Amino acid sequence: MTMSIARLSVRSGLKYLFKSTMLDDFSPTPPDTISYYMKTGTPQGRWLGSGLRGIARTSGDKVTESDARAIFQDATHPDSKEPPGRPHGQPPISHEGSSQKATTHAVAGFDLTFSVPKSVSTLWALSPRYLQEQILQTHHEAVEATLAWMEEHVINTRTSRNGVAHIGTKGVITAAFDHWESRAGDPQLHTHLVIANRVQRITDGAWVTLDSRSLYKAVVAASEHYNGLLFDALHTSLGTETDIRAPSQNTHNPSQQLTGIAEALVREFSNRSRLIDIETDRLVKQWTTDHGARPTATTTVKLRQQATLSTRTPKNASPSPLRLLSTQWRDRATAKGFDPESVVASTIRRSRSRPFRIGDFAPYWIAAVGLVTRQRVAAKRSTWNRWNLIAEGERVCAEIRYASPDDRNALIDAVATAAERQSVPLNQYRYCVPADAADDLRFAGRSVFDFHGSRLYTDESMLAF
């Protein structure tokens, strides 16, 4: 999976993100766009998200350590130092008036890590500086488009009795940090999006915590959506093409990679993945011996997560400049018989095909793709929700390139809706609208909405059981 998610507690905060970030207390970060290339460490973080208006910050502003600590660690406004909503650790008060015991590990935020597919990291690693800059910018655009999509469709908060009503928000406050390499020293262009666990309700502007359950349910769909947006943008800016490659032994879905990047070169820059695969194989073999049968797909995923943690090594305390890392990566490619310039030349400017717009797709085609999407989801699980359909719809349409994020959003939404109509709902899922929010529906539109991602579906064949 390209995008992963993890909770950040107040105790851990952003310590590990700032360790390798270029911070200078005595002078501002150089304004030129290639400063990251020459300087030790990774670029200073930048603020993203529509919720920044609530703390008087603007998208693209640099993240200072004092601002980050105020938002994520202290849960205070970075300027006024007033707490936006309930302070971390204070017991919440339910609608019945009873207090609950405060958690000892308050959630400060959520780390959404966007890693470009391995073939894209390989192209970026072997490219000249100007092309590295262009690929980095394309990755940023895909991340920001995915964040905007999540603010529209995923991010919400809960209210009313037992939290049955999903309320829209004014957007999220997010700190974005770019990193260059994996723990094994391989090229791994990735960005940590750290979303603060404080959002403003659209109905009254009150500061509340976001609904993490919705975030976790949508993570696979968001990951697939990001992949598609990235490959769309690379096709437009660099003329790249993609192909679908078979899944590895310990993964379930095929991967989309850049045409022109050989699998042998991808493996050369996948030492971390190989270590995890070897340990996963060992754990699967041990499980089979202990239980007399191979583990299920769900258990295999858990064993792989265990392998990921057990093989994790500390990150380099003194990170190298990207200039030096790039030289090392090009030398490794050359030693394996791959000329970096030839690899780049064979990957970019391959395609002159026109990307598609939403109007290019006929309704009957969308309905047919919705059917394929539903069938593929039904082959994997007995029940599903809209996020499962969106993720599978992205995979079914993986090799279609779109002219803009809006075109991709519209088509995948139409495919998922067609698949929903061909599914059997298992429950009537409706929410209570709180009295103090009812009037806001006239002007807030989506302020209180039926959250389709939580509705369960199946098909008629499953009802026979």
C-alpha cells in the first residue's frame, strides 16, 4: 500500500519528524527551490489544509518547531496560546452529562505517509537535478489533491447521542515533511502528512476532534486514489506510461509501475522490502508448522506487520545531502548494469496519448465497470462499503490516464455509485440531525450528511446463507 496511517500520541509528538529536518534558529530557510538538494537533512515542513484559516496560517507556510509543538503537543493556538477546544487529556463530557476517564495517551494527530511507487522512486533517484525537482513537485501536487479529496469526502467529526451524526468540518491542519530514503538506504521519496486531531465543525465553528474511524476506513481508497493522481500527473508532465505487474508472494494486489524501469532495478532498490519478505516467509512457515495449515490472508497481513516492526533499524542520525545520496544510487545502478541516463531516457517522453475527461465515458461503460468492480470486491469479501468499491474502482481503471484530478474524482465516484446500485444494502443507515444543526442545513449543504463509507453491502448470492 502506498499510503499508510499511524496515530501520533502527545508523548511521542513530532520528535522523529524533526530529527532529520533542516531547521535553523538563526536564519530563515533559503528561498530557492533546490536548497534541499545541497543541504544536509530534509526540507523544513510546510503547512497544508483548509483548516489553517482557524490558526491564521496559510498553505505553504514553513512549519516552525514552536508552531508544531503548539498545535500537536500542547493543543493551543500558535499565536494566542489559547486551547482550540478541549485540552489534551481532559475527560470528554457526553451528552448525558457524565464524564469519562481521560486516556493516558492522548492522540495529537495522525501520520499519513505517502510513498511514491518504487519505480517512481527509482526514476527520481537516477534523474538529473532539474528532473528530480519536477518529480518532487508532481508528487506534492498528487498529495495535495488527495488531501483535498479527503477533506471533501472523508474528514468529519461526530456528534449527537452515541456519535451517530457525522458533521462536516472546515478542513484539516496538516504539517507535511518530505523524506528521501528508506531505513535500508534505498531511494524512497515519501511525505509525512501529520494531521492535527483538531478540526472546526462547519455548523458552528467549534473546535472538536476528528472522526478517526472514518479516516481508517478510507485509507486504502485514499492510497489507490493518490497512486492514480500521481501517475496522471507524471503522464502529463513527463509523458510516462505504466504497466501492471504481478503481486509478490506476500501481497495480494498487482502493482502499477512506470514502463521503462526494469524489475531487476526495482529489486536493487528494495532492500527494506526484501528483509520484510524474508522475515514474513519465516513467520508464515512457523505459523503453518504450529497450526497445521497456512495462515489466512488477514493473518498473513498481521504477520507482515510484525515482520516490518521486527526488522526495523534506527534511522541514520546524520542524514546525507540528497546530492550525495543521488551519486550513491547512480553508482549502485551502474554496478548492476543499468546506465542512469538510459533508464531515464527510456522512461520519460514515451507517450503522446490524450488523457481522458469525464465526458468521454458513456453511462453504459460506467455501469459495466461498476459491475466488474462489484464482482471483484465480492470475490474478496462477504460484505463491503463504499470505500472498498472506490479502492477497487481505482484498480480496475488503473491504466486510464485522466486530464485533471476533477476528471478522476468524477469517474471513480460514478463507478463506485454504479457498483453500489448493483449491491444489496444490509442495513438502513441514517443519522439523527441535532436540533442546533438543523437550520444550518439550509446553507451548509454537506454539514450533516449520510456517511456512505459506513454503509454495508453484499450481493444476492450471499443472502442465501
